[in-house]
Amino acid sequence: MAALTSGNGADVVFECSGAKPAIATLAEHAAPGATAVLVGMPIDAAPMDIVAAQAKEITFKTIFRYANMYPRTLRLLSSGKLRRPAV
């Protein structure tokens, strides 16, 4: 990530695996003022460097979803039955 962003980090970080090492290092890949979206759900509590996240003023968005919902959601979006906010 550092090489791709000239060392700045990403403005938006999606963690989709729920893997503890990915969650633990999330702040390393985020730019100052970034938004981190936690999609993946670990089986139990996952460690995170809160001080690093606070120092970068990362905003966290969390999502609760059930497994195997992505195909259905994509079908609803493409059919126009589910509206999405402008990005």
C-alpha cells in the first residue's frame, strides 16, 4: 500500500476478511483522516492499535451482514429494486 500511495496510505480502507492480522495492521495502511470500513467479521475479538488509529484520526464504519448475501444484494442493485446512495 505504501508504494501505491507514495507512503501516504489509502483514503478509504475496506477490511473484508475478518482476519486478525489484517485488522491489527489496518491503521498502517490508512492515510491521515481516512475512513476504514470493517466488513469482515472475526470469530472472536481482534486486536487493533487504537493509538495509531487515533493519531491518524481514522473514522470507522462497521457493517453487520450475513454470509452469502452478496449475490442477492448485487442482483437487487442491478435490477433497480435496491437504491444506493451517491458515492
